[in-house]
Amino acid sequence: MPQETEERKQIGGQALPSNDAERQQRPHRRWLSLAIALIAVAALLVSGIWSRVRARTILKAETAQVALTPVSVVSPKQAAPAQEIILPGNVQPFTTAPIYARTNGYLKKWYVDIGARVKQGQLLAVIETPEVDQQLQQARSNLATAKANLELASITKTRYLGLLKSNAVSQQDADNAVGTYNANKAIVGADQAAVDQYAALASFEKVYAPFDGIVTSRNTDIGDLINSGSGGGVKTDLFHIAQPGKLRVYVNVPEEYSRGIKVGMTADLSLAEFPDRTFRGTLVRTADAITVTTRTLLIEIDVDNPTGTLLTGSYAEVHLAVPAQSSTLLLPVNTLLFRSEGLRVGVVKDGKVALTAVTPGHDFGNQIEIVSGLKPGDQVIINPPDSLMVRAPAPNTMSDGSARYGCVPVDRMHGRT
């Protein structure tokens, strides 16, 4: 028992220092754990706050980005110094004439048909005119009678004047003889004029070509009744002759291009029957007046056609290089905004867009000419939305009333350069 007690004391004596050390180390461990816990909590708090701040920053950036409306922009292009316009043209011979009869009768014979090349003075047809022939014969007979009477009156006058010298006849008889001579002389003149008139009508029995050319139509045949072209009835030309060695091309130019039309300009003609060829012509004259009904300027272009390649009456497309105004610009038509106050476009500057009034010029289909209102460096919105018409500040507008937009160059969006 005493031994066990001693050992227990001894053990207890050894154990007491151990318990004290443990007791002394426990507060340190608690503080360490607490510090670690606090650090962990602080780290969690900092991490949470940082993630929230970062998320909020990202959200603000995304919100600001979403608030910007992306648009495509394009810069106006400078118009070419000369623009080509294509207009329909009417090809006509340089000289053309319908051939009418100048006397009444029946067609006896014709000598040329369509497509025949004739020379000036060549006989085209012969007309039978029995009435004119009889009238001419009657006029010649009247003239012969008048000449016989004149000769008799001349003898009588000479005789009476000789007798008057010897007082064998009275002065009255001599005066009557002189008067009769003068009257017969006038009758001869009138009858000679009638003969010349009917002779001229008889000469019209033969129809001649007035100039070198091609017969383009024949509207008569043997036995047809021919009416004089100077009569009041229905007039029908016997032949139609055209001179195709040089052609006139008439073109109606719209009023908006009339300022650029000058005499001496060259023009190229293209025809459907010659797809790989063009024909050069020269503008020789203009009407110098706008036609009220069509609002166009009539011009004439002369084209040499020595071989007769071009046919008269053809339809041609005339290509004219009309000088353009040096200050004009070109824009796609899908940049325009049609408003009650006028034509507008959206121009982007410093991320903001404003409606700009422009003055249009010529319309080229997919492009339009802008005469004033823009500069070459402006960025114009393509397919502008209706919201560009700002009347009051909106959630996505600035205080000055102009909308804020994010712009993207059109060549970057569509992969063009």
C-alpha cells in the first residue's frame, strides 16, 4: 500500500506538470483557431465582396454596351467627274422625202421598188393624164387663134396709121385699130400663160427622184387613181426615198441633265442587232428649249453611215457622258429617311447621331446623288431605324435630344474593303 501510494504520488507528481502545460497550451490553440477562423471568414467576406463588385462592374459594362444600338455606317463617295446616261434614240435618215404626184391621173408604169438605190433625176414612174393633155391641146389652139387675131390687128393698125397721115380715115378709126391690136396682144400673152401652165402639169406625168437615196416604200401600182398632192383630197405618197449615208439620231434628254449637254459632245450608239459594236456620233444641235409636255431637251446626233450598216428607223441606246457637279456625293438609297420636313440622313459623330437635311440630285437606282448637306468624311447610318426621329429625351438619348449609338463601319461588318 505505501508503495502504491508513493507510485501514485510519483505518477501524480509527474502528471501535474503535464496537465499544467496542457492547460497553458489550450488558450494558445484557441486563439490560433479563432484567428484562423477569423482569417477564413475575412477571406470569404473579401472574396464575396470582390466577386460582387466585379460582377457589378461587369454588369454595368454589359448594360452600357447593351444600351448602345449597333449600326452600320458608310461614308459618302465623291461623284465621278462625268456620269454616263443611257437614253433611247430614234435613228432617222439625214434626208428623207415622200414623193407625191403633182397632177391627177392614172399610174401608167413604175420603174423602181423598195430597196432600190436611185440617183437624182432618175425616172420613178409615169402617170397618164388625159384631161391635162386635152386641156393643153385646147390651150395651144386658143393661143394659135389669139396669135392670128393679133397678126390681123397689127396689119389693120399699120394700115390705119398710114391712112391717117393723108386724112383718109378719121382719128377715131385709127385709135380703134390701135386698141384692137393691144387687146389681141394681151390675149396672146394670157393664152401663152395657159399653155405654159398645162405644159407644166403635163410634165408632172413623169415622176423623178429629187436626190440620191434608197426607195423605202412604194404605195402605188399600175392603174391606181392618182390624186394631185396639192389637192384637197386624201394625199398618198407614191414613193418614199431616204438618204442613209448620214443619219440623224434624235434623243430626248431629261431636264435634270440638260445643263451638261453641249454641242460638239460625242456619243456612242449601241443597237440590239450589233451587240458587240458601238457607233460613234457627234452632237450637232439642240432645241435650246424644254418640251413642256415631256420636260425633256431634244438633241440631234449625227452618225456617219457610208456603208449603210445602220438602218433608218432603228431603235438605239445612246450613251452620253454628262459632266457632273464637282461637289456632289453618292450615297446608298437605304441611308435615306423620308420625313414630312424633308429628306434626312443619320450622321454619327462622337458616338452620337443627328438627323441631317440633305438635297438630293440624280437617282441612279441603288445610289443617289447628294448635292448638299454632307461632307466626304461623314459617317452615315445604313438602314436607319425610326427611332432616329428624336422629339424628346428618351432613356437611350442624351439630354440634348440626340441618340447615342455604337457605330460599326459597314466594310467591317460585311467583310468588305
